[in-house]
Amino acid sequence: MRKIYWISLVVTGLTAVIIGASLFSYGRWDNSRTFVSSNTGQILAHQVQVGSVNAGRIVVMHLDVGSPVVEGQAIATVDIATVISRSEITDTAKIGFRDVQDQRVDVVAPRSGVISARWVEEGDTVIAGQRIATLMDPREIWVVANIDQGEIERIRPGQPVEVEVNYLDRKLVGRVEMVSPVTGDTSSLMPERGSSSNTRKVRPVVPIRISLDIIDRSLIPGSSATIKIRIRQPEED
């Protein structure tokens, strides 16, 4: 009787394990039919490089990284180099800075946004067109991700997307905006098994662009993200 009890107990346990594994496998299979996921997402933003029209010396940096700026606001002030003396013997000019207000020009923001990078310090000498700061428009942020070529036929513009960024306490919502007509590739750093060469295995992927329904101002361009694209509605068979 005791032996029968233990046999029954083992059979019940094995049955529960088999049922659980089956439900888990079915859940994963059903999830793969409903979603396409990728951990290759990256936050991007429209960024404008701001430079000085004139060569000169940076006398004031009015803003730093993270500072908000409105269109037309001064980002830096440049002291323009000018002729301060000329040799009557060699007819050569000595170029320098007079440090007078008339020779100073402001470098202004071409649009409103946030300073995302600063490339010079006060006292630095710059040439005409040299980058002084990078301006980011926080209203123009999107997500790009790579999808395996075998999955791309299931992706369509307009499909809803969940975007998860590790430093945010909530998921962002967006939609597939564009599927690239050109494939890219990713390369594995490990050679194929049995190969002694350093040849990398190429895996074709297709880039997609995702627009966000609501822009979170705390998003940092360049951050990585995980995306989950819904390709099938719950009521579909």
C-alpha cells in the first residue's frame, strides 16, 4: 500500500511538471506569434551643430550641457581677431585681439532646444565654422532598432510598440514609423565552431524607426532600449 502511495505521488508530480512545461512552452510560442522583440533599440534625437561664423577667441560661454535655450539666445561670445599693427618694413600685419566690445560677436541658437554637448572652453581660439556646441531638440526624439531579416515580413508601419529604457520607471508607447528598404548586418565576435579563423558570422538585419506617442524629457540620446512590437491583436486566431 505504501509503495502504491509513493508511485501515485511520483506520477502526480511528473504530470504536474509536464503540464507546467507544456503551458510555459505554449506561452512562449503564443508570445512569439503576438510580438516581435529586439534589444537593439537606441534613442536618437535631432541634433544641430552650432559654430561661429567668424574666427576668433571664445571670451564667454553663456550655457553649459543640459541648459535649455530658445531660438536667438546667445550660446557664446567670440572676440574677433583684427589687425593691431603693421610693419612698414616688411608690410606684414600682426593679428591679435583688442578686447573691445565692438569686436565681439554672439553665437546664437538657430532653434530652441537643450545643449547636449559643449566642444570649447573660454579662452579657446576657434576658426570660422568650428563646432562650439551641439543643440538637441527634445521634441524630436525617436527610436531605431534592428529586426532579424526572418522576422521583418511581420512588421508593418503603424503597429504599436512598447519601449523599455532601463533608467525609466515606466514603459514608453509608440508605433512603427518606417521599415528600411535596405538591410544591414550584425557580426558575431566569435568564429563559427570548428573554425580557426577570425572570420565573423554575418547576420542580416533590417533597421526600423519608431515614433513615440509622448516624449519623455528625461530621455538621453544614445541610450539603449528594448522594444516589443505587437504584430497580432489578442482576438485574432
